[in-house]
Amino acid sequence: MSDMVFILGIVGLGVLLVTWVGIRGGRQASTTMEGWLVNDRQMGPWLTWFLLGTEIYTAFTFLGLAGFAYSKGGGVFYNVATNDVGYALGFMLLPAIGLLGRKFGYVTQSDFIAGRYQNEWLGIIVSFCAAIIMIAYIDLNIEGLGAVLSVLTDHRLNILSADIIGFSVLSLAVFFGGIRGNAWQSVIKDLLMFGAIAVLFFTIPYRYFGGFGDMFSQMMQKIPSHLNMPGPTHKLTLSWFWTTVILTGFGQWMWPQWFNVAFSAKGPRTLKLQAVFMPFYQLVKVAVITIGFAAVLIFATQKVGGNEVVLRLAQQIFPPWALAIFALAAVLSAIVPAGPIIMMSCTMLARNVYAKLVPQTTDRQMFNMTRWLVFVVTFAALILAVVAQSLIVTVLLVAYDFIAQLVPAVIIGGLLWRRATGAGVAAGLLVGWGLSLYFLLSHHDPVLGYNAGFVALLANCVTFFIVSLTTQPVPTSFLDEFFGAAYHRRRRQVIAAPRGALARDLPDSLKNPVS
């Protein structure tokens, strides 16, 4: 039996096992819409941590980040800074979003937006547009899976066939597992990813350079301009860097699947714990970026595609059994994170678009439609992957240009500014999405050195403020209830005891202060 058949066999068995774990783990919770999508709002800290981590650290991290470092140089550090900004924001945003979901029964981002602005049509528009944008994110995972399979078969399996296999695996895994099943799959995927990247990170310096010191010395001597901005592309300047960090740091929580995670958690404390401990995942990104820079020296005389860098190194270093485990980790990094993304896209189309336009839709019909839409949405991402093949990071950056336009609707008006109106949100989105599309089609990115999506977001914000100030806001009575739920605090009765008094000296009624 050839090494290739052995490796593919191990990967196939591993995927089947992880899919079974997902189906079994989410079987009981996935019989209703709320159970399938938000686990009846009972997800604890452990599973929530892995669920958040698996959504942030995907095939993009495993393959695309090293490819970006290899192809475009120092600008890649934007991605580390993005998550640092994002986690600080997540500590403040996610608990408030989770409380609002529990209070008003929200299960999607569009529920949140339509509820905050008391405008169902706004929710419908946002749902449809966000679902379309998320197809690019699903495309990212299909491309990642296709790249893995193509490299493992020495390109005997063409990209189209690899992408079709990716589509099949993704859609079946999501259809059966639900959010709780996906959380259990995330545990396996992340543990494998940690181990695979760690072994590669510590092996490469000694295999090719004689140690970490020699590796970094050679980088500084041979490719110093590659480590700095603007790098070999001459486009990724400091202006591009800081505007991209702001856009993607704030835009990170605009992806609808994060609302799904916030609504799944048991409570605010669970979500705050994630923001505190999520930075541990950053070690993976630092390791992958270092691998990408090392690949510039290792493949100096060869032509290697950016998305293939990590797997090519693994093929050179690992024996077949270890390469099989590494490949399984890479495959799962594409399959598992796509779960909540696909689920949320389908749910918004069924619940927030179709069911709003056809009010007689029953809950069971909506649930069944949501699950079958999994195949439709994933197939659309497959078409995009075939028609518009690109570097994985580029796909993600383009998607961020569009999804980040929701910042005024969600953060500014949704959680901070009571005077914001639905008309302001709609006008701002029209300007932001319109400019983003123009910059994309005309290849104007960066714009005068600045991230094109950031420029579009500035125009969006200006429009949002002007229109909001000139249109009718939501009634004060609802805003009081909405913002009161978002920033609810438990207040304990504080009673000063006499100096020197012990707890046993207090009356029983004061030993346990009430909320």
C-alpha cells in the first residue's frame, strides 16, 4: 500500500470519526431550532472556549496565514493584532449580546438588529446580505480543504474534484451535528491543530537551519525586507496595517456566527472567560507566521503556492503516520469551523427572510428548511471556490470589507447610542457596501495606502450619524427595556458591620444579602 493511500485512509477514517462525534454529541439538542442553533442557551465555558477558538483559528490560520507570510511578508502581522483588538472588544460586547438574546429570545444577528431598531425589513435585508457575504467565508474553508487534498495526492486530484469532496464533507457534517455537536468536534480539531503546529514549529529550525538562533539570523541576513512592511508587494504600508487592524478587529464580531455563540452560552461570565483565555490561541498564529517566513528560505529555489507551504514542509519532515495525523488536523481545520458559519447563513435565510415574507411558515417547516439549505448554501460556496480561486487570506480580507460595515448597526447604535435609527443603519450600509463593491471591482485596494474597507466604513459612519439625527428614533419605552437588559448588573445590598464583628455575629437575615 502506497504512502498516499495510507495517509488518505487515515484522514478519511478520522473525518468519519469526528463527524460521528458531532452527530452523537448534538443528537439530543438538535431536535428543535433553538437546540440545533444555540444549544438551548446552555453551553458552558469549556465548550464555548473551543467553539470560539475553532471559529477564529480555521484553515485560514493553518494554511493561509503561513501562505500570506510567505507570499506578502510583514503585513501578515496585522492578523495577530486583529485578534488582540477583537478579544478586548469581545469582553465587552459578547456578554451584552448574550443577555439581550436571553431577554428577547434572539437566536440570530438579524433578530438582534430587527429588534433593536424595531424594523423587520431591516432585519430581512441584513439577513440576506450577510448570508451572501458569509458564502465567501465558507469558500475559504472549501479552498483550504481542496488545497490539503490536492497536495496530499501530489496534484493527481484536481482542484475541482478536491473542492467537490470538500463540499460534500462540510455539508453532511453540519446537517447532522448542530451547534453542540460542532463544539465537541472543535475540541478534537483544536487539540490536533495545537499538536501539529507545535511539532512543525520546533522541528523546522533544527531540520533546516541548525536551531532557532541560526534560523532567525538567516532571516535577518537574507530576507530582511520580507519581514518588514510593505514587504515584496510594496502595497502593505503602515497606513494599510493600522486601518486593517481596526477594520478586522471591530469586524471580527460582526460575523453572524459570533451571535450564535453568544446566544448559546449559559451567561455573561461564560463569555467573559473566553475573552480572557482566548489569547492563548495566539501562540498558534505566531508559530504559523514563523513557519511562513522560514519557507521563504527553504523554498528559495522552488515555486510553491502560498496555500501549500505548510503541507509541503510537513511532507518533507514527517514520516507517513505522522503526516497522516498532521493532514487530518489540516482537514478538520477546514471542516469544523465551517459548521456555525453554514448554520447561521441557512438560519437567517429561512428564519429572517423566508419566514418573515411568508408568515404562515410553521416552526417545523422553518427548521426543516434551515437544515436543507445547508446543501444549497455550501454548493454556492463551492461555485465561488471554483470560479474565483485565490489566496485564502485574500478571500477573508475581501469578506471583512463587507461584513465590517455592520459596525455602526451593531456596536454604535446597537449597544451604545440610543439615538441611532433604522433609517440611519440602512443608509450607512448602502453607502458602505456600495463603496466596498466599487473598490473591489475597480481593484482600488489599498485606497491611498489605506484599507479600502476602512475607507468605506468611515463613509458608512458619517452617513449613519447624519441620517439617524434627522429621522425618528425608536420609542423611549422600548429603548429603556433594551439597554436595561444589555447592561443589567446584579447589585448586592451592602451593610456595614460594627468594627470587629464577625459574620457569625450578624443576624441570619444579613448573612446572605439578597440581589
